[in-house]
Amino acid sequence: MADADEAVAAAALVAAQCPGGEPVDPDDGPQEPMPAFPDQLRKLAGEALARIATDPCGPAPNWVDPDDAQQWQALLARLRAVLVPPPTIPLFDVERPA
């Protein structure tokens, strides 16, 4: 479970640098400023969160309080939405009637 917590914390640091990401809490976050992370980390962090969210032996399924498990899943979903935004649909030139 500690590995999952660390992966989520790392993903939150990456997500904080993405558009729509929540800033890192200065009381709970790193003491020093973080470097700019490469874009490739977004995909890796999103994949790690996907594995954590669906792990039957992970933290959420083992919690006694279902509300805590739901909050954990909601946090993972928010982070994943920032890290791996839905694909955009390209707009094509539309023929306009003459």
C-alpha cells in the first residue's frame, strides 16, 4: 500500500505542472521548488494511476469505510483527468454552402 501512496504522490506532483492541475500544498509538498517535469512523465503517471485504480489488492478495496475508498477513487480519477486528458476531436474544414 505504501508503494501506491508514493505513486499517487508522485503523480500529483506531475499533475500540478499540467494545465488544470491543482497546486501542491506547501505544507504537505516538497520543501524545495520542483524542476519542470518532461511531458513523458504525464503518460507514465497516468498509467500508474490506472493500475492502482484497478488493482484488486490495492488500497481502496481493502478499506473498511466505503466512503474512504470512494474518495480515493475520486482522487485518482481527478489526477488521471489532468494527466491524460480525453483526446481532442480534430475539426476539419467544413464545406459551406455557396
